[in-house]
Amino acid sequence: YWTCKVSNCRGCLGSLKDIDLADHHLNGILNGGNAFESHVFRDYLELKGIHVCDLLKGCADKLDSGEYTSSIFPGMKSDTVVCYRCCLKSVQELAYFYRKDLPDDDLPDQVTQRPDCYWGRNCRTQTNKPDHAKRYNHICDQTRFS
């Protein structure tokens, strides 16, 4: 009676630690769909042999320890039950923190040598102008009008 009727349902309600993610969830995962930053992140994970499940576990551990916090769900822990869509939004936010924590030595020079965009992760241009996304770093905090 109370089961989901959606085909290919991946679980309507669940916790972050139990979410069923696949590699395709990494497409556009960073900054609201910044393709360049997401591609850099995905390449890093592949190079290091980190599967999406390992990424999720690492983020969940840091969320539980208090290293990462959710602005979407303040006080969220890895066992907090949320809907699938909200869980994906949380994963996107946590992936941003994970990427931000990566040492520059682990990333290509073309990524680390870019100047920061002064709108940072809040930049609206990063998702619709690929040249801007590639030219400026968006894995940073906003410095203009902050």
C-alpha cells in the first residue's frame, strides 16, 4: 500500500549512508552543475581509484565527526532520513567540501594555477559559460560583497 510506484525507484526515503549512488551521479555534481569542476573531480577520483561509494562514506564520516556541515539540513548526520532528492542535494554539497579539501599537489597545474572567481561557488556564470568555468577557480568562497 505505501510502496513507491515510480519505476526504477532508488529509494524514496533513506539516510545519506544508505543512499544508492552510481558513477553517473558525479556528472555535474559540483557547484550546481559546473561541468569543468565536476570533470576535474571525477578525473581525480578515477585516478585515485575512489569509487562513488567510497566518496560517500568519506563524506558521511566527516559529516558525523563535524568536519563537514550541511547548510541544507543543519545538524544532519549520515543516518538522518531524508527524501532521495534532498539526499542528492546534500551529496552535492558534501562533494564540494571533499573537493575543496584536496591538496593542490594532487590536481593538475591547469586547475591549481587558475585565479579564484570572486563569486566563488556562488557564481552564476560558471554553469552557462564553459570558458569562464575553465578560466577561474570556483572551488572557493565568495569574496565579492561577502
